[in-house]
Amino acid sequence: MKIGLGCDHGGYNLKLDIINFLQSKDIEYIDYGTNNANESVDYPVFGEKVANAVVNTEVDYGIVCCGTGIGISLAANKVPGIRCAVVSDVFSAKMSKAHNNANMLALGERVLGKGLALEIVETWINTEFEGDRHLRRVNMIDDIENKHNK
Ligand code: RB5
């Protein structure tokens, strides 16, 4: 499994924690920036970069961080084929994969403590999509996207 990572300045330190975590588990990743917490940058840039990497299959999944996780998830979700879930608890992390087949996870550095954030990441990575009736519903999301992108 290869994971694409991205963040703005508000999510940079959390991204570093996630990198350390992925390294400790021998999970491959590609870091799409940004590269420091001091320079104010625009979260849509990094949300789109990671989303593009997911839809182009450079990586299998994306994890993105900003202050709240909200802005960067909204940007990522504009890329067709992306289902980016903003998650702040372990149960939702599990469900976002099991039921919604989220291919990106968004986290807020200003919302979450490090311990919870990493538990969310671990749960999300280790949860599989259940398919079945959930596949029909995820396909319905794609139908909406296709209808509006005509
Ligand atoms: C940047 O200050 C902040 O707005 C951003 O990190 C994020 O929280 C936006 O949703």
C-alpha cells in the first residue's frame, strides 16, 4: 500500500507525525508538500495534488491535513473519483472505509491530539470496504458526480 500525503501550514506538524507513524509500520508514502509550518500556503493546492495522485493511481490512498481538515477535504472532493472523509473519531474512521469506501482521509491538526489522530490513521488504513449494499450507494455518489460533470 502506498499513501499520498499533503498538508498546508496548519497541518504540517500532524503530517510529520503521520510520516513517523507510516515509517514505523513500513508503509510506503509520497509527500506532496507543503514543507514547513512557517510559510502560509493555500490548502486547495495540496488537496488537489494528493487527489490527483489518487485518481492517477500514483498512490492507493491519500491522507491530508490542514487546521481543521475541512478546507483541504473540500478541495480534494472536487476531483472526480475522490471520496475524502474528514474524520475526528475512530468509529467514523472505520465507517468511512467500511461503508463509504473513502479513498482519502482528512484530519485537522488544530482539532485532534496526536494520539487520537494516529489511532484514526491506523484504523482507517486497516479497515476494508465491505462492498455489497454499500457499493450500490457509493456508485450512486458517482452517478451524481457524473450527472453534474456533463
Ligand atoms: C489556515 O489558517 C486554515 O484556514 C486551514 O489550515 C484550514 O483549517 C482550512 O480549512
